[in-house]
Amino acid sequence: MVGKEHWLCGFEQSALCEELLRFGLVKFSNQRDLPLKKGGTTDIYLNLRDARSNPDAMRFLAKIFSSPLRALHHVKRFIEVPEAVSCIAGVISVETNIPIITIRDQEKEGRFTKGKMIGAYKHGERVVIIDDVITDGASKITPYRVARENGLKVSALLVLVDREQGWEKTFREHDVNTMVWSGMTLHRLRRHLIENSIMLRCDSKVEKKNPLIIALDGMPWSYVLPIVDELRTTGTILKVNDLLFKEGFELIRELSVYGRVMADLKLHDIPNTVANTCIALAQYNPWAVTIHSSGSKEMMEAAVNALRTSDTKVLAVTVLTSFDEKTCEGVYGRKPWDQVKTLAQIAHEAGVHGLVCSPEEVEGLRKIYPNMLLVTPGVRSENIAHGDQARVATPKVATERGANYLVMGRQILRSPNPVAEVHRVLREELRVAL
């Protein structure tokens, strides 16, 4: 069983972030280059071990952990994993009046207490394992198994921060069946640092230079988060569509931690409905929102007016890149270029900031509208499958024809290393150095 609710509410999480910073228990890097024990790098590293240098920090952390421990009133003891929370385990025990058991990774040879477990306990007792963070969950397997092998029932794993790095999968594979109850996520801590300008989302110069928009379509938040975490320092724009309908507009705030957000809603309704949607959207300040230019000049004007006091750009979608010539003629009675040109004129008159068109029309539109933003989906490097896109071009060709921004999805996301692929496209095909 796994749990997604946290034992700290929103304002308590904010307070925890502030205290962790005040006590120097958080290290962070704008370059995302802090090394992790198991390899790789991160932008934020939580180190509760340093609390041993500050009694006030230990008392604070003991109070934080005592709340969930008391809530699990059937628990007779808690298990501390050495190193991470050893310095505060005793203080937690005094604070809660709950005894401690220590579980080692390895037995100590040549010592009287050479077993993996230290501390008294009774067979069948309910216990809780506490630790500072959980990543992929691998380090939690040994204490869980040792506890079970000694007849203890593990009611929960309490961690201060969930790094959301796949522990659910690890637990399923190793038959670890216990609730994981965290105080907050690493994403929540990262959001606090970035929203309060303690850490940079990305260098603004890098964001300005990067024309790539990454389409995060067809993926749940649990898949999106580790991808955008790594992409953050590249300055790409994050395009989200179906996930917005599942998670709501609050998702924009969460994604904005990692980059500018294109709310690809493709709005198409009566003017009043579109205006109300844009008003609701404005408080989340996305980089852009898309609307269908076929919805009428009045509808587009309503969107522009609703967002006039915000920084959000209104982008009018012309003809979808999945339409080939035959499909376009069947739907609109015109060839793609004729329909795109007609819709672009209406959108321009409505005052939108930019147009969304395929690489085949972008050159013609650039000549007619030299100052409008042109966003081009259907962009693939050479020898990359077109998928469901009909009117496509390479990044280099689309840019040379006049596109300001290039939408790319599967090519980046299915790459073994999405960050490396972003840099490769920018460096080798667009001659852009971040």
C-alpha cells in the first residue's frame, strides 16, 4: 500500500522550507550539478546529518517527526536507519516517548551486539521506519526486510521529503508492502526556492536563446516530473495539453517551476466562454495559450481582451499539422495554404500575438506578418519518423523559413537522454549555444 497524502499541510510545508534553509540543511545549485550518492546530479540536496551541529535544528526536526509518529498511535517503536537520521533519533524518542530500534546494513564483526538490529522489541509489534528522504526506494528494502524477518509489522515509512524518483516501482518489484508517508516532496521544496527567488528556474539569457517547445502530451505527472526536472536548465518551453484537463490549471504553477508553460488548450467556443476560461487562466500566468482561429474573430478578440493585463500570449492555431492536403480540402474545402492564410488574416485582425502553423506555411506567413510570433509543430530531425504529422520539416528548415519557436515531442522525450538531445538539436542543427 502506498500513500500520496503528506503529513504536513501547505503552510507547514512552507514553514519547513524556511527552517531547513535557516539551519543550513539544504544545498542547492542553479546548474543542477550536485552529485548524488548513487550517481547522477541534482539541484537540491537535503542533509539532515548536519543538524548534529545545531541543537535547535535537532529539536525542530524532532517536533516535525513527532506529529506523524503520534498520529500512528498503534506504533510501539520506530526504526531509524543509521547516518541519515541518527543525530535526531534520540531527540525524537524523548519528544514522543517512543523507543528506538536501529537497523544496520551490515552486521558488526567482532562485537557483542553484532546483529543487524539494535534495541529491544517484541514479536508482532507494529513499528515505523523513519528516514530523511526517499528516492528510488532501494535503501529502504533492507530495513523493511530485517524488521519483517524479526517478526515486526511495518506500519509505515515516514520520510521528510519524497524525491519522487520511482520508489513505487521498486517496492512492487521487491514486495515491500507498507505505506509511505512524507512531509512534502522535493518538487515542493524546489517550488519554494524558485518562487521566492532563492534559486533560479533558469538563466533568463538561456531561456531567451532556446526556441524549442517540448510537447508533454499523453503522459501523467509522475512521468512528466523527472523529465522537466532535468530539462529545467535548458530553458525549453513546456507545452501541456491533455494533462491540464486531468490536473486543472494549478498544474501550470507546478510546471512553471521548470520552464515557461504553453497551455495548449486550443480553445474553441462562444466568445464569453473563451473569455471566462482565459480570465481563470490569467492568474497562473502561462507563457502562452492556444485558441482555434476558426472560432471567429469575436472569439479571438475575447481571449485577447481577457488576457490584456497579463503577460500571456494568445496563439491562434490555423490548420493542424496532422491534416494533409486531402483532409484539409475535405474539412475546409481549401488547400492548406489557402485556409491557413485566410485564418491568419482573421487572427491578425483580432489582435492575437502569434500563429501556430506547419513548416510548410511558415515562410509565407512570415512574409505577410513579419512581426508576429510563429510557432511551428511538425518539426523532426532528418530520419525521424513523422508519426501522426503530415506537414513537417527539420528544425533547421523550419527556422530558416521564419519560425520563432519549434514544437518537438517524441524525438526529445524518447531519446535515451532528453537533455543531451535538446543540446544536440540546438548545437548541430540550429547553431545555438546555451
